Amino acid sequence: MPESVLCGLIGTGIGKSLTPAMHEKEGVEQGLNYLYRIIDLDRRGLTVEDLPRLVATAADLGFRGLNITHPCKQRVIGCLDELSDDAARLGAVNTVVFADGRAVGHNTDWSGFDRNFGRGLPGADLADVVQLGAGGAGAAVAYAMARRGAATLTLVDADPVRAQQLRDSLAAMFPDVEILSAGLDRLGGVLETATGLVHATPIGMVEHPGSAVPEHLLDPRMWVAEVVYRPAETELLSAAARVGCRTLSGTGMAVFQAADAFEIFTGRTADADRMIAHMSSLIELEDRIAATAIAGALA
């Protein structure tokens, strides 16, 4: 009889998440009876204040683990018994595993980006990296870049205070990396010498179309890495490709963070190539459905 695994995702506005499909498909491929459930706070009339009860109930009901997303990645820490080293350093958890009566928090956002970066931009020049966005995703990505060995890492955010706070936190962890912060008004200046750009804001998502970086600020000497994964080809990536930059889609980050979580939940190595192919097919299907709906509305 196949091993049964029950997992879930807690967050808000997650009804259309592709994470359940990715996990369940990989589970089937590995011979597991794998069920992955969405726990959308908004739809259930709940808030982050309900997290302690939800985490405890999931453990009592036999869940193997939970993925955690906005706005719960920091608040969930108070519900846990232990943190992995990376989760503790980041102060954020996106994966919780229940084992031996304990709830242990991990962070696979940073490792998902790191694995995607190593796969998609091998040999990328890390001499002068600029990151736009210092929020939740930005913290994990900046951690990955510093850990990977960026010589200089400049954090740019519309909120200069937030950029400075992240800068101070990372500087304490990585004394050998020159970490700077800047407001959005200095983006053009810091990009003049950049060897690479990481985009970690919501701009470019389906719900927030556009590009956070004007095309004239891009230069073919730099690579451009995206965190947004829906759409896979954001306006920023399209502009960067036109200019001649090496580019990296955020799709791989979404898959690799899920693959790392799958391995934490099951103890089995996920087939990342298989998961990437499945994710791409899901996005293509959604794009076709959306295009058909638009065409029907215009007919």
C-alpha cells in the first residue's frame, strides 16, 4: 500500500496557487498517496491570529507539513518548536514539518532562488549585484546572493528604511560582502556599474503589470534575474532580452522552493526537471484559458 502524505499551504489569496498541483504530481510520480490542501485565511474568515490553532490542528490531524506564505512567514515562528539555521537567520519560515511531536520551521525561498540561479545563470558575474526589492521575497533572495558570494550587493527599495534594515541584518551575517542600501531614486546610478540585477518586487505579476526598471537603464553587460513567475516572461525579462542581457525567469525559483519543501516533507529527492516541465505545462494551460476568455469577451 502506498505511503500516505498529507500537506497544506497557509496564506491569503492562494486559491489559484499551483503549489498543490506540483506537490501532488511529484508525489504520484514517486508512488505516494500525496494530498496537498489549501488553507486560505481570507476564504475561511481567519487571520494571522488564528495561526497557532491552525498549526496545532494540522499536527493533530496528521499533516506531514505545511507551506507558509504571505502574510504568515514571520508570524508562524511563534507557533514552532525549532527553526533551521537558515530560517532563524532570515527570520522567516515558508516550510513547517511535523516530526516526533515537534514543529520545525525551514526556509526554502532562498534555496529555491539559489538553485534556480546556479542552474539558469552559470558563471554569472557577481562583482556588483543590484537587487530591487527588500520585502519578504527580497530578504530571502538577498540572503542567497550574499551566501553565493556577491562581492558588492546594493539593495534598492521604494522604502529606504526597509532597504537599510535588510542591509544591516545581512551585513552582520556576511562581513566579507560589501552590502549597501539605496532609495528608488538612486536606481539609475547604481545600475551604471552593475554586473547583475535581481528583481524582487511584485511589479510584473499578472495582478501588477508593468516593469519596475525602465528599459534604458538595462545594459547587455548585466544579467537580469526575476522572482516573479506568473507570467514566466515578465515585461522586465522581455526588455532585458531585447537589450541583450542574460535572463532568468522566476519559474525555476517557484519550482525549486517547492522541490526543497517536498524533500523536507517526504525525505525523498524530488525530480526538479520533471517538476519544472509540469509547472510550465500548468502555466501554459492557464495562459491558453485566459487568452480564450479574452477572445470570447471581444467576439
